[in-house]
Amino acid sequence: MGSGLSKQQKQLVCPDDYDTDKFKQILMLYDRLDANGDHVVETEELDKIADLHVRNKIRNYKIFIDRVTKETEDKFSELEKEAAVKICSINTDLMINISKVKTKKSDDVMCANRQIDKLQNMSKEDKSKKFRDAVCDNKGHIQFWTFFDYMKNKTQDIQNIMW
């Protein structure tokens, strides 16, 4: 067949949605590969196109690698930004919570110190009233079980009271 078009190629028609010139180039390449016209491509006829085929495959894999690398880098960058935002949010929440705990501690200590000052400055009568309020019923009587509940965790003080 050589450089001329075979009868089969003359019968082949370019698809409507394909470029006519490119179709003719494909027909001519096929005709050259099938140089003896037997519609069987011999090994030596394949060398050039096989080399091109392999180079194209290699190029496509390199393009794939580049695309996957770029997509991965983009995703990694996106995840790093997301992590930074979340870390910032967590840190902010923690700092707010730490501040609240410190403020509560300060308020609690201040309140307790006020109570200490108040208790230390009580008169004997106020101290007696405070104790009676803790152990007496509403009629002013000391009930054993009320007294027991008050003293059960203060047994170390009994020696200081009794002797």
C-alpha cells in the first residue's frame, strides 16, 4: 500500500463530530503501519508508534503525578488553615475558661476572707448566737442529733473545750 490510501481507507468516512484533517492523518499513519496491506501490523512496523505510545503514557503519568501532588498540597494547605482556625478557637475558649476560673477563685477567696474578717471581729454574744443557730432548733433547744451532726467532724476540738 505504501503512501497511497487503501480501498478500506477510501471506504472509511470521518465521523461528523471529528476534524477531517486529523482523520486523514490517522488514516495515513494506519496505512504506513500496515505497509504490506495485510491488515496485520508487524513488529518492526510498530517501533516508532510504540515508542510514542510509551512516551505518551509516561507523560500522562507525570501529568497525573503533578495533578495529584498539586491537589494534595492544596488540600494540605486547606487543612492547615482549618486546623489553625480550630486551634485558635480552642485556645480562645481555653483562655476564657482559665480567666473565668481565676476570677471565680479570686471572688471565692475574697468572699471567704470577708467571712473570716467578720467572724474574727464578732463579739462573744455574736459568736454564741452563731453557735446556737448551728445547733439549736427553732425553740432554742439543743437537740442531740443536731448537736451530733455538728460535732461529728470536730472531735479533735472536744479536748480544747472540755479541758
